[in-house]
Amino acid sequence: MLLLNRIEFESGCSVFELERPLFLNAGDRLWAADGGVVVERASGDRERPAGAMATVYRRWRLL
């Protein structure tokens, strides 16, 4: 079992902030679609958890 409160896509550039924690079990699948997130449970049921997609800007400096 995995508990998520945010999901990072594209190496941390796009982040989906969940309104409440999301539990994932073995066999569940997760992907981004239409500005949201879709969870397909191992049973085949699909859910669209509430939340919002945001872009995160990070500064990188080579040393």
C-alpha cells in the first residue's frame, strides 16, 4: 500500500496536489489525463481524485 498527497510528473515540473490523501494498492495504475489524475484499481474501477495540477519551477546551479 502507498499513501500519496501529491504526484510529480515530468521530473518534478508538473505536480498534482491532491485535496486528500490517496491510497494505492498493488496492481493499481495511475496516470495524468485532462489536467487531472486517473486511478485504475486492480478491480478495473476508475477514480478521478480531487485536486489541481500545478507547475513547479526549480532553480538549478551547476557547481
